[in-house]
Amino acid sequence: MLRYQDIHDRMILNYEFLKISIFEETKILFEDRPYILDKWKQEAYRMTEEEVKNQVPGFTMGPSFRALFSLFTQTLYFEKLITKEMIKKAVDSYQDTIKVILAGHFIHEFPMDEIKRSANEEKISEALSRNYIYSSMDIDYHLMRDIVTKKKDFKKGEAGLLATEIIDNRGHVRGLAEIRPPESQKAELASDQQEMWLELIESTINSLDEMTADLFDLITYLWMVSPKSIDGYIEFHSNDALQLRNLKKRTAQGRELDFREEDRFNIMKRVAALSSIWISLGNQQVKVINTQDIQDNELYEFKDFQRMFEIGKIRVAYDKKTGEAKGIYAVQVKPSPVLTPYLEGPNRTLGLLDLKVFQYSHYTQREHKRLTRYLNLQWKIRTIRRSLHQPFKVSTLLKTMDISSRYNGVQKRDKFENVLDELQKDSVISSWSYTEEIDEEQVGKKGWFQGYWTKLNVLILPTDIVIKENQKKMMIASNHLVNEEIIERMNQISHENSISEDLFFSQDFSLNELAPTLEIEDSFKVPSQVTSVATRSLPKTEQQAFHFGPEKDLALSPETMREMMDSQNMSIRQTAEEIGISHSTLSRYLRKENKRQNNKNDEKMLNWIQEKSKRQNSN
């Protein structure tokens, strides 16, 4: 049997060696998936009669390994002779991109194994190991998160929708929130999936609680640190939240099985609730209006409503025997533009959020969760202002904790102090104390609660790690950025050609005789005699270099747009920003998926091409 080590790093690979090398160099990315690697190894080291004859992947090859082979031969190194060294460099540079491209193939090829896997396992493990995640510490973000915990605040408005004002601690209106009905959802789902999703949405108002706020924080954190699809989505899996909450899995006969379906359902119905809330904030900067002065809706000079979170595809588990849908395990999700300014860009302010906030019960420890979030926000603000020793008013903390009105004054004080004791015990805070000794003789007298105790001050100090991390300028990001252009080209190959046999190699082009003797030079330039063989035999494609000369009138087309982007070395997102259109609009145009022509967008794109062409010709 061929030893992989015997293949030289700079040897031009024939079809057989190329399959083996792609497998051996990429398997490190999927060591946690032995069921995939076992199948890939068979496909990499086996040469079927069809493959021996045609020197292309046969149709018995699974879709995931077939897509992986296409990634290297049709996108990363299109029309190039490939070596092991080139494959190693690509894997090192594009590992997250490779994972994103193959994720969909894994779901279809290994459904029973993949349904319970999360793409965010590494990020969740990192968070658990350090006991915190990062979150926006902007006041408007905090208020939007807080509104998803207050279902009682939503009242039926003039339009028949449940709505509420987003009000800060000073009683100022900073925005509006509405719960939109299921008809507002536009998820393109199969009928059984659509039905399941709509059922979740219908329970929106009953799903607004502290756990929903937890998911708000978790999804926005994962969106900041995880690879995204070409449309800006991440995949959020129910496992992400269940692991962070330290929920125990089901067991049977001493063997650990899986999380309860009920726990998954409780997670996903709250994600659905988040996608049903629409937010309107002030134009440019938030317009602050005193609620006492509001007499008419016209006083709200707010932006158009935007959905808080957008949902893409969903991942449903099906019963192996009956084929019936069991439940939603994962969804594609992204924060809308109403939230993204707080999560990316130079103006965002990030701070620590203690993981205990996820692990406290939303039933019995609601006050713990609310106070933890508030203190984490305040400590970031106070670190910047250098005012960590500024005390808190008891009345302010009571309002934040929102202790039930069924408690009397003595019970509220006990609850308040017990919560702070438990936060200290759990290392959420370093210490707490009243700034003056309590006069116990006043406690219990008429008016003592409002007139005396709530006016006291409490000093609460953060832990050292909170102080240390909050002093940093936090610029968190995914370790490896996903290359949108590579994903876009793979989508185009899959969409237009269904990765058919003629995509890979011309049948009369073979490097069988060349592979054992030819090596590529340090500069990776192919020797001229090899180049002549390759160019004679490779199939004609549309990806020829365009010449944008002054003598030629430029016509707008997906091909000219793509070629100009390539010549400028620009991604779809960068190009869309320069043109002044959305990323998704440009992506659909390049894939030729626009159903209706938009003359304004066409004019913008043509102007962009012409401007770039002029600059090229002047240089």
C-alpha cells in the first residue's frame, strides 16, 4: 500500500495522488468526526474502474468528498497543477472556509450523526474554560435585551399588534418594540419545517423571559466570533445553549445519551420569539423623549421597524423509523442592522458577561440573572470612567432585579441580601457591603422601606479578571476569516453545474506519466513544457481574463462584474459597500438569481465598473 509520506511535497500530483493528498491534509480539520474520515479514507485510497479510465471522481464518491475535491481543483487552484505543499497552505489559510462549505454536505450525507453536532463546539468550550463571554456594553443594546424579558409590558396597540416602549432608567423613551404575527415570517422552508417553525412563533409572548435574554446574548456573541455564511448567517444549535447552561443529558442503564427533547424545544421556541420582535430606534442617534410629554405617536421620530434577528434555514431531526419530523435542532440566524452596530465596527464597546448568568435558573433565580447582567454593564462603564468604587443605590438595584410585588419589605430586603451573598459565593462579584451601618431600630417601622432602607448605598466590587479584561480594548473576532469569494464560487459551481464529471478534468488530460518526475519550483511556476500540455487539454471556461481597454464600451453583466472584482482583489462584501448596494443583492446578481431587474442597482454597478476601468487604464 502506498505510504503517504513517500509523496514529495513539491511533486505535481496525478489524480490518484491528488485524492490521497487532499484527504490526508484535510483530515486534521475533522478528527472529531470518525464516521466521515472512515468513508473519506476509503474514497481517497480506492480507485474504481471508472476513475482509472477517466481520471475524474466517479459517481459512487460521496458528495462531501466530491465537494472537497472540487474546492481544490475548481476554486482554490483552478487550471493549476497541484502539489502537497499547495494543499497544506490552502488548509492552513482556509480551514474555517472549508468547514463552512462542507457543513451542508455533511448534513445530507450523515444526517443521523450530524443533526446533534454544533459548528460552535470549539467556541462554547472556550467560553466554559474561561467562565465568561463577551457582550456589548452599550445602553441601547442592554435595553433591547431587557425588553425580551418583559412580556407583561407588551400591550395591544392601534394596529392590533402587541407593542411596548423601550424606556431607560430615567423614564426616557429610546425606542419601540412590536411582536409581529407569523405572516411576517419569510423563511423558505419545507412544508413540515414551516409548520414546526410557525408553531414556535405562535408561543412568542409566553416565551419572553430571562432565558430569552440569555439566548439574545449567546447568539450575538457567537455571531461575533464564528464563521458566517455568504449571507452573514451563523448556525446556532440548541446544544450551544444547553452546554453553556450545564444541563445534564439523559442517561439509561448508566450510559449518557442526549439532551431531552423538551429542553431543545424550550431553547428553540425562544429563538423563534427573538425573530418575531421588531425594533424601531431613533434616527442616527437615539432621540430621547420624556414619557410625561408624549401625547401623540407623531412625537416618536423613529426609524422604520426592523426585525431583531433574521432566520435562514433550519435543521430538523427526523425519526429514523417513521421519517416524521421530531424537532428543530439548529437554525441559521443573524442579528439585523438594528443590532449589528453594537457588535462590529470601531464604535462598539465590549465587556465581560459572567457565564453564571446562563446557569442561574430563569424560574427561581431570575433576580440573580438580572443583577448579574446589570453589574457587568456597569463595571465596563465604571472601568472606563475609573469609578469602580462608586456605590449603588439600593433603590436602583431593586428596580433592576424587579423583585415580585407579592413580597413585603422585610422579605424584599432578605431577598436582596441573599442574592448578593450568592453572587459573591459564585465569584460573580468580589465583595459587597452597605456604605453605612444599618439602623435596625428603623426596620419594621412605618415607612422604613421606602423612606429609609431603599435610600441606602451599597458598594459592590468586581473580580480581578473583570477589571483586567475591561481595561483592554476588546477586538474579538473569528481566528480564521471565511473567504466569501471562495464560498460564492463553490455555490456557483454547484448551482450551474451540479458538480458534474466535466468539472474536474478533461478526460484526455492525465498527469499519470508526469507525476513521478516533475516538481514545481520554489516560486510555484509550472515549467513551460508542462504548461503547454495543460493548456492544450484543459476545458474552455468562462473564467478568462477580461481586458478593460478604453476602446471598448463596457456592458454590465455578472461576468464583467466578477472579472472586475477579481482584478481589484475585492470580496463581494467590499464591492457591495463601495457600490452602495446590499451584500445579498450583489451575491444574487453574480449568481444570476435576481428575479426582477432593478435599474437603479444596475446603474450603480455599471458606474462602479467604469470608474474602476478608468483607474486601471490611467495607471
